[in-house]
Amino acid sequence: MQSKIFLLWGDIMAGQLKMGLWSMKFAAGSDLNHADNQIRWSDEMRHLLGFTDINDFPDTIDSWVNCLVEEHKQPTLDAVLGALDNPDCFDLYDVEYQLKIKDGSLHWYHAQGNVERDDSGKPVRLVGSIENIDEDRQASGDKEFRNNVNF
């Protein structure tokens, strides 16, 4: 029960901040596509991408990957995997990329995540946030993909 209350509180706060939250619990190391991984996208994340609920943006890795703009797909996945596969990475990873949202328009997002590891250094969970940064990008005229994995 306490975990459901925490998730509800997180969703409420994320909605106020216009920030989507997500978590991924790994079944087998850093395999993003393992069938037994448990993924949760917050409702605010769905809304940021133009989706309504779990029915049109299911709790699967493909929901997010399919929205990644093609030229940002591999570098973004490489940044995530780089953070997961480096046992010395206990800090967050920080990535900016474009997503094609439900209505077909392209938008810039800033995502940050933290890797939780077991005692052996194996990734157990990845949690993070995503926010729309279109206004910041337009103001700066910055059109480049950015990733910064802190090791």
C-alpha cells in the first residue's frame, strides 16, 4: 500500500512540474528487452508525449523507443546502456533527444536517470525523469543531440 501511495504522490508532483517519471526493474542485468523487465511510465510522461493512458502508451520499452527520432535512437540507447553497463557509474545519466509524439510532431526532451545496483554492481533498477525542453532549445538555437553519461 505504501508503494502505491508513493507512486501516486510522485505522479502528482510530476504533473505539477510538467515532468514525466519512469522506472525499469531489470530481470536480467542490463538487457533492456528482457520479457520479464518491469517498466512503468507515469501518466504525466504519457501526456507529455500526447498519449492518454496505458492503453495507447503501454508499459513497455518499445513504447518509448518507437517515439525516438531515428537519428537519435542509437545514441540515446547507447547512453542508457553505457550507464547500465559501467559498474562504476553510480551517478545519473543526462540525455537530450527528440521524440515524435502521438500527433506526429517532433519535440525536444531532457531525460535524466539513476542506476540502482546490487552489491555486485549489477543494475537492478533504472529510474528517471523526462521534460519537454522545446522552449529552451528554440531560445538557444541549439539543434544538436546531447548526451552526458557521468561515470
